[in-house]
Amino acid sequence: MQDKLTLMIPGPTPVPETVLLAMSRHPIGHRSADFQKIVKRTTAQLKWLHQTSGDVLALTGSGTAAMEAGIINVLSKGDRVLCGDNGKFGERWVKVAKAYGLDVQVIKADWGQPLDPEAFRAALEADTGKAIRAVIITHSETSTGVINDLKTITSHVRAHGTALTIADCVTSLGATNVPMDEWGLDVVGSGSQKGYMMPPGLAFVAMGERAWTAYERSDLPKFYLDLGKYRKSAAADSNPFTPAINLYFALEASLEIMQAEGLEAIFARHDRHRRATQAAMKAIGLPLYAAEGYGSPAITAVAPEGIDAEALRKKVKDRFDILLAGGQDHLKGKVFRIGHLGFVCDRDVITAVAAIEATLQELGLAKAAIGAGVGAAALELAR
Amino acid sequence: MQDKLTLMIPGPTPVPETVLLAMSRHPIGHRSADFQKIVKRTTAQLKWLHQTSGDVLALTGSGTAAMEAGIINVLSKGDRVLCGDNGKFGERWVKVAKAYGLDVQVIKADWGQPLDPEAFRAALEADTGKAIRAVIITHSETSTGVINDLKTITSHVRAHGTALTIADCVTSLGATNVPMDEWGLDVVGSGSQKGYMMPPGLAFVAMGERAWTAYERSDLPKFYLDLGKYRKSAAADSNPFTPAINLYFALEASLEIMQAEGLEAIFARHDRHRRATQAAMKAIGLPLYAAEGYGSPAITAVAPEGIDAEALRKKVKDRFDILLAGGQDHLKGKVFRIGHLGFVCDRDVITAVAAIEATLQELGLAKAAIGAGVGAAALELAR
């Protein structure tokens, strides 16, 4: 049905009406005092969201631009980096690091499995010559619905003494606790179409003091992604390049909504939706793809054995106007993914579960009594 | 007066209401068939706007991102490039080229003066060893309001045989004729907040066949700005990274308006506004900053001798809610700039002139009879 689509993908997430309407305001000049006020205010709110006293810089770009900026601003050609790879995004940061001539050491886990913090501890302890300059970790691996133990891995990086932690928090920030300063994260990348509940187009890089020290020696070429320019402009509540002004209007509106809800409530909501979605899928006999205990608070990947996941996903969209995400790369057709990130309420979760149940019935593929999924979700939502 | 501001700066330009409202639609999935339709349609329209059968790729970023992408995708470390520098943006491309370790040969002109095509001809003819790989030219130099003779300079590049032309058409595309294929331009960069009449956030890089050949040998590191990835995705009506979906909605709306007006009418309108603005400023005794005959169709820079340009500009904003642009770098306080680019009609031009005249009166700085500027503008607009 036209204009009735509900997004249950891992970004863009649903967007509040006030945020959408903020975007339709006429742009103002980006070198004006009025725009400086917006930059000043949103910068303070971004620090609150990141739980940091460091810098949080906004770029016009995607989450990949943020992560690339985070990597190339603190490293130099030939630097050794340790990359965690247990999905499509972990894999992508390996590619970025290699594109810039870094010496990449990869710690892998199978798709669906979490990265093993012990493997990081061992690799970092073995690096007695302190060659490892940075560790790149994806917190919530969007392709598999796995959440990695970023806190523990970061503690091992800190024990190493000199390596930095560069964290891809694109689908974890604003969904689960990412206390940047408390955990000792040096660089955190994120994107507007995720926990921020905004359309895509703004990306954020948070940089701690150790990251800025590394910036001083970084020799990788950059200009648009040169974070030093952003830091300098941010000191004057400005941007070095013409930013996506209307997305700043949206950012202002969305951060206000987030602050009104509060971090604890936001994290509790995402945790509740994770539990409800997981319980529902189990109740209707659809196995979860992520290893038990490692499901992301942002997204649940489901591997419906013996069922064409892509056909199911398409039917849910056609019949119920709910867009689920498909599997990526070799998971295409084998996995579908339910996004429960950003502007998602309990009603959305229970609706998505009901639509999946009803579709399985219609396709003659139901393995459980109709209502089992909704019932299981309702129980978790009520806890 | 709140929400009454009219932008007469060189970007963002005024934005049509239909474009603003298109932005407030709820985002759709960027991997959906519905989004592919938008990419397919806007790509065809972008080729029309660029007058090219080559590729026109959309990035989420600023015009600087587009130009950096254009430069780093066709060159390799140590390559000799010839850069034209007669203002802030020409200066910027020199900085980008140097940031990537290119061997930069600069052809300068004073701010306010055009680049001399003969200097390019001489440098290119002297390059018998064919070391020059590319010539980087800013078509409309936004900082000074000068339009460079891109057509003639490009003809000299073509005569060289192997060098490419990388053109910054950020404030010329959609304002004046830039027939990419006819002139033999290889790379053209532009940004959404200019002739496109959109808010900022999308940037465009057009690449001809010779540029793609150069891409194959380019060894400069890149990932988010790697145009090969965009070309591959564009073949499937998609983007390699999550694009600014809502800005695509705006792009669809704005390109439709542009096609309805037609290229010839768009160029004639900008030419009319250039003539009217120039004539009005002369009539009220405010000298133009750009050399006679080289004023940009997008922006007119005015150097009001003996008058604090910044004070005048601020007064025009406070009294009449019209935002003019100030002077950049060493021109701050010495120059103000009237943007007549994008969604600007005859009424806007005559209004801006009237506001400037009225402000000069109020400040006791008028050198001509009140109405002289409006009269001169009206005569040009009627031609």
C-alpha cells in the first residue's frame, strides 16, 4: 500500500515525524550565527550520547566514511593493525586498512559467532615490540546480528599500552551502552540512519585525546576526511566543508527526542526488543543465526532452515508493508534480518512478529501454532 | 523576521517548496526496487544536465568531496598536475593535490582576474615529455565571482593529447553551459546546493571514458571516494554505501523542475541575472570585483570602496532578511557577494538590488539617486 511501508531493517530505521518535518525547513547559511548555534548545541548532545568529554565530529557521508576517517587519521603507512572480522563490516574495515597500505593482522570468527576476546589478548600480549598501532573492532556486526564484546577487547588493548581502539559502533551507538571514556575507546564511528533515528547522510567520528596524539604523526593522505580540519572548525561551532544543513536540522530534533527518553531507557528498550524478537522466533521454530547470548540489541538475524528466507521476506513486504532485511553475500536466501533499532516501539516488534507468523501460515510453512510468536514476544515485552 | 530569510549566497541557494517537501518523506530502503527506480531516473537526468553520455555518480558529501574524488581517482602518486589558481577554490585543489603527493605546477592569476588560457597553452606545449597528467580548473571561482574560460583551456588540454581536464563546475553547472562531451571535459565535479536548487549533502562526479582509463592506473589510496565502486553500483541502479536517501528524493524533484525549465532557459536566466546585478551595482557606484567581462553567472562580487562591506552585508540581513555572502580570507570586509544561482527569479534580483540601495541610503553612504540600481536592473531584465 503506497506510503504505508514500515522499515524493520538495520538502517534507515523509522524516523519520527518531527525529525522528518525538521528536514523540510528551508536551509540557512552554514556560515551564519544561526547555524553555529545548531552546531554548538548538537555537539554537546553528541558528547552526551557518546558519554565522552572528547570531540565528536560530524561529517556529511555514510558510516563507512566515518570509519575510514577514524582509521586514516590515526595511522601511518605500514602501521600494523589488528582487525576483528566476523562479518561483512569487519571484512570491510580490513579492506579499508589494506587500501591505505596498512599491515593488517586479522582475527577471524565464523559468521554468526562472536570474536574471541582471548584471541585479542593473546595477540596483543605477544606484541612485545609494540608494533600494533590500533585494533579495529565492529561492536554490533549488522550482517550477522552478532554483538561483539567490545568492552573486554578494549580492556586488552588498554593493557597493551600503546595500541588504540577504533570501534565501529554504527549499529550499537544509541542502541546499547557505549561509554566511550569509561571503556577507554579512542575512536568511535557511527551513522545518522541508525540509533539516531534520522535519515542517512551524516556520519560521526568521536576522537579521544590519545587519538589526537596519533593524528599528529599520521601520514596517510586525506583532505575531505581530514579530521584535524573538522576539529579546528568545531572549535568555532562550524564545519570545514558545506555540511548537509537540513540533516543538521534533523539531528537537532532527533537528539532532543533521545535526551528526553534518556540513555538508560533507550538501552532498556533495545534490550527488551532483542529479547522479545529472539523469544518469538524461537517460539515459531525459526532458529537464530547469531550464537546464543551474542544477539545484537539492534538486529536479529534469523536462519529459517528449509525455508527460502528471501521469499519469506518479500511476502512479508507485499502482504504487510513491513520491510525486513535480507541476508548479505553468502547468506542471501538463507537468512533474513529483523531490525529493531532506532525509532522502534513495542508495537512495532509485536507487529513484525505477527506479520512473520501470518506469512508463514499463508505459505503453509508454519511449524508452531499461530500466535505462539506474538505470545512469546508479549511475555518478554511485559518483563 | 523569523523564517523570512532569503538566501542570496552562492550556496545553499533558495530551494523550491516541492523540493523541501520531497525531503520530508519517510526514507525507504536504499537496497529496494523503489530506490533503484529513483537512482535510474536521476542518473539519466544528471547525464542530461552534464550533456554527457559518460557516467555521473552521486556521492553523499560536499563539492570538495566530489573534486577530491575526481582528482584521486585518475592520478597516481608523483604525477604532474597543472592547477589553475585565481581564488580560494583554485587554491583548495592545489592543497588537495599536494595532500596526495602530486607534483603540482600552479598557474596563478590575481584574485578578481581570470586565468589566462595562453599560460595553459604555453605550459602544455612546453611539456613535450607528456609529464602533465591532468589540468585542474575552477570554472566559476566562487570566492571572487570570476568565470574562467574553461572551454578554451580545455581545448589546449586536448591539444596536449594525454592530459585530462578535471573541472570544478560546482557553481557553474546548472547556471551556464557546461557541455561536457562537446568541450572534452574528462572529470566534472559539482554539488547539490548550487545550480541543483537543493540543500547541500549530495555531490556529483561526472567521468568520461578517458578518465576511466586513467582510473585503472591510479594508485592513490581511497575507499569511500573510490569511484570504481560507485560505477559498479550505478550499473545496478544503486550506491556502494548508504546514500542520503532523502536528498535523493529532493534530487528527483529538483531535476524534474530543471528539465521542465530546460537548459537554454536556465542559462538565459542566469545570464540575465548576472547582467542585471552587474548593471545595478555599477549604477549605484559600487565597483565590481571581477575583471570586466569575466563576471560569473552564479555570483557577483562587489568591492564597495570606502565602505565596510561586512557592515553593509549585516545591515541588509538585519533590515531586509536577505543573506548576502561576505568576502573570504583577505577579502573579508572588502567585498560582499550577491548569489544569483539556482532557484532565483527576476523578482529576487530586483529585490536584492533594492535592499542594497535602501541600506546604503540608511547608512548615509548612497552615491547615486535612490532607484538608480533598480532601474538599471529592470532595464537588463527586460532585454
